[in-house]
Amino acid sequence: MSNTNQSRADEKLNTAPAYRIAMILLGIAVTPVLLSSSSLGNQLSNDVLVKVVALGSLILAVIASITISVGEKARLPTYGIVKYPFGEKGAIAINVLLAVSLFGWIAVTASMFGHSVHDLLAQRGMNVPVPVLIAIGCVVFVASTAFGFEVLGKVAQFAVPVIVLILGYNVHVAMTGNAPAIDSVSNMPMGVAVSTVVGTIIVLVATLPDFGSFTHNRMHAVGGALLAFLIAYPLLYWAGATPSVITGKGSLLAAMAVFGATLPAAILLIFATVTGNAGNMFQGTLVVSTLFTRFPKWQITIALGVLATIVGSMDIMSWFIPFLLFLGIATPPVAGIYIADFAMYRRHGYDAAVLMREPQIKLMTFVAWIAGSLTGFATVRGMFTLTSIPSLDSILVACIGYMILSRLTMARGSVTQ
């Protein structure tokens, strides 16, 4: 009995409450939000912006509550969960997709850190080469990640309040300052605007089992998702967009320059890249460790940091970001598939012995995934419309497709036997 109590105590020490999970998720979300919200804010009025952000956040909160709960039940990260619907060998393809996507964003964010610090130092008359600053940034990212989930949480606990304070200051300056009147606001369709809010962070939502496996219990898992995406995310998005709504500028730095307040905006971007890339490194290490099982995780984290320094210093961001967005459309259908798999077959838990009895590669699951991905690509290009939110379209198509195809596969197998 004492051993049982001890194991439960150990598990409690290695898990986190809802508020800490929410802070880590917000730390990761800040960088893409600051990029996306500014470009959206200069195309919408404030009233429309509030409606769009509220609806997009509600959609994210619902999906996030489900995906993080799957991780809490399984006590497995995303790469462990996808083995069940895709097969143990089939999941390798999905893990490669996730690894490339996560590493890509690590490199992009590292590049953003280097350029933000360079601009900040240049304002003070110091000229430090951008590659040197990127390398320094990657050392910080690695140090924030290499010591595990607990240190990642402490980084978020320090950085997120600072980010919130600076964002609040930016909003105050923007709303009380004098900005030239904007002639007109472009009329972006409601569905496109909501899709932007959802799409900004949908890859993180699709990989939330990585964090669900570290929560105390189901209540803390769902609580963390709701705190992050139903309450904090819309406030964060609105705060990031407000300077652009008022000035009509397409970036936060350009918007705050109108009010002569580029320094706090630059500091905000630096803090955002640190918390964001610490989370990206954490997830990237988890995924890459499944592909290179011989190496301990701390070595993989360092290797990611070195590669991010090299790639982030190259002048490839102009084509690399569209490539990552392309990969981002293929990731949400994975969530639709493992959600359907959980609802149909795994509600009582994930039994590793099942993986040995079932096919190593489940072709019908890949059919459902490809169908969901193609749907996402088609709706992004405007070939047809379902919900008007491409990432949601791809999740739904993949989810329903998996439900149908997996049942057909099971029925065929029983007939064969």
C-alpha cells in the first residue's frame, strides 16, 4: 500500500496544475500571435476584431480540451498516441512531418530573436552581427529546455507576466496616443478572419497531448486548455492587434513606431521568442527522440539548437515560412484521426500490446489523413467551402474518414478470419 502511495506521490511531482500548463502554452503562442494579430488587425475594425477573436478562440478551446484530454488519458506524447491509428511503423511518417514542422519554427523564431535584438542594439549605437545573436538566442532556448518540463514551466512563469505587462503598456500607449486617421479598413470576409485566428495556433492545439501527459488529472488538463485558449488567448490576440487596428500598420514594430514606442515592442518580441522557442524545443526534442532513439534527449536538444543557429542565420526565411505553413495544413488532420481513434477504441486506455497485434502500417488511416489534408489545401485555395475555416475542415474530414475506413477495415478483417 505504501508503494502505491509513493508512486502516486512521484507522479504528482512530475505533473503540473492547470495554471502552469496554461502559462507554458501562452508562452509558446505569443510569437505566432504577435505576427498574425498585427497583420489581421490592420484589416478589421475593432468591433469586428472582437467578434472574430471570440469565435476563433471558442473553436480552439473546444478542440484543445479534447486533444489535451487524450494526452492526459494516454500519458503519452503525440508521437506515442499516433502509433495506434497509424501503426507503429506508419507513425514514423507522421513523426517526420511533426519534426520538420517544429524544427522549422525553431529556426524561424531563432532568426526573429536575432533580428529583434540586433534592431534593439542598433538603436543604442551597437552593431552586433545577427548570426552571433541567433547563436546566443539558441543557447538560451536550449538552456530553457534541456533540463526538462519543470524548468520550461519556470521560464514561462517568469516570462509570461513580463510579456503581459509590456503588452498592456503597448495597448495603453496605442489607445491614448495620437495616430493619423485611417482612410478605410479593408473588408476581410468573416470566415477568412476567423480562420486566421484558428490557424495561427492550430498546430500547437493538434500536438497538445505533449502537455496533457504532464497534467495532474483530467480537470487540470481541460482547465489548462480553457484558461489558455478561451480566456487568455483572445485577450492576447486582441492586445497584439489593437495597435495595428488604430494605426493601420501591418506589424507591431511599425504600429508602435507611430507612437515612438519601438523599444517596448522590441523587448516584447525578444521575450516572446524566448518562451516560444523553449516550448518548440521541448516538443521538437520529444518528436525527434522517436526517430533517433539511441541518443539521450539532452543531446537531441543541443543538436536542434546548433542546427537552428545554422539555418536561422541563412537568408531562407522568405521561402521557408510558406513551406512551414504548407506543413501546418497537414498537421490538423492528424488530430482529427487520433481523436476519432480515442473515441472509438481507446477510452479505457492505451495498451502497448495492441501495437504488436495490429498492422505496422495502417493504409486506410493514411487515406483518411490525405483526404483531410487535401481538403485543407483545397479550402485554403478557395476551390470549395465547408465551414469556411480550412484547418477545421481538414480535422472534420480526417476524423469522419477515419471513423468510416477503420470500421470497414475491421469488418473486412473479421470476414477474412
